[in-house]
Amino acid sequence: MKENDIALKPKSWNWVESASLGLAGLTSYQALVKAGLNVNGKDESKKNVLVIGASGGCGIFGVQLAKKYFGTTVTGVCST
């Protein structure tokens, strides 16, 4: 593993939370790519994304990835 590929665990997180971070992020990324998004919004037909469960683990990543990485407009919904 390269030194740039790792980071210290935040002190306020337990080991389970830290371990799930990678899985939640990867799951969100795969879902957005499977939905047909291209990096930096190159596919002009895909400008809007709805993230259901935006306050959950995968949802938080989905909102951030869709907006920052894929360059789309994001609407996030979650329970009351």
C-alpha cells in the first residue's frame, strides 16, 4: 500500500465506523456510475440526481459525489 492511500482514523470514530467508510463510499460511487453518470457531468442528459436516504451512510457520499465529482444538481430526501 502506498503512503498516500491511507489516513489516520479520526479519534472520535470507533473501528466499525472507520471500516464502513470505504464500503459506503464505494457503494455510492458504483450506484452513480451504474445510473449512467460520467465524471464532471460530461453526459449532458444526466444533470439531476435524486438521492433517497441522503442522511444515511451511502446517501451522504451519494450527495457529495454526485455534486462535486460528477457535477450534477442534487436533491436529497430522507425521513423526518
